[in-house]
Amino acid sequence: MPEPRVPGERDRITLACGESIHPHDLDMGTREFACDCGETHAVVTDVHPPERFLPPFLVDALRGTVATDDEFESFGTPHLMGLALEEFPGDVVAHDASDDGEVGYGLVWITAFDARRLHEAVVELVIELMEHAVSHADDAAMAEFEESMLQFDVSAFVEQYRRERETDAEDIPGYSRG
């Protein structure tokens, strides 16, 4: 027997905070939004390039070394968000909007935390991915990687990268930082 529901409710996205939004409340330019719960939530769509989080040279390296066995051509934003979803299962909500031709995206992820915290988390997860890959190399490569990571400040990197990205995109109409 079908469950009774409020009309249009199935079209809503229930967020980690318990609030819900309609997929049409988001567009491709949305990077975060102030929720009725009082928090700011990060928003990532499948059309956002992975360069939102990582420099192009690193995205190229990941695409060249990480094999994917899914419907996506190469390593990209869906894979980064898959890492985030796996690491923060209670804090990241994924929604498939591929049947909704009005939204402009196929997949959307919304986090319990803001865009800056998500950015830091993605960078930390990529570092863990790189560390795992380097652990299969020789001991010298692992030692060199670990030494480099001791000197790497994720927060400072994210701050600088976001500042540079904002400067590069300030002439793009409708661009919002996130």
C-alpha cells in the first residue's frame, strides 16, 4: 500500500539538518546557501569543475592516474563528492535530478557545513588519496611525501586558492564564491 504524503514532497531534498528544499531552489551557480536551520550549507553540482577545489595541474594528475569504473569519463567532481559522502555520511546529502530538465544539473550534493569547510575537507581527502597511492611506492617516496605534508597547511592553501579563484572569476556574471 502506498504511503500517504504531502503533494510535491517527494520532489524535495531533505538536508542533513532536517530542513528540506526543492531542487529548483538551487541553480548551477549556487555554491552555498543560508538555511532556515540557521546554518550555511555548501552546494556542489556535477557541472561544477573539480578545479573549484583543486588547481588544474592536480586535477590533470588525478585524471591521469585514478582509474574510474563508472559512467563518468574521468576523475572529477562526482568522485570528489563521493569521497566526501563516504567520509561524512551523515553530513552530505546527494540528490539525483537527472530526470528534471529544469535545474541544469544532474547530481547535487549539499553538506551540513559551509563551502569553506567542504573545500578544506576535499583537500584533506585528496591528500589521503595521494598518501595511499604513495604508500605503494618505495620508502624514499613515502618519506618525501610525508615530509612535504608536514609543511603543507590545508587552511592556508584553501584561503589562498579561494582568493586567487575569486580574483580570476570576478568578471564572470553571476559567479558567487563558495
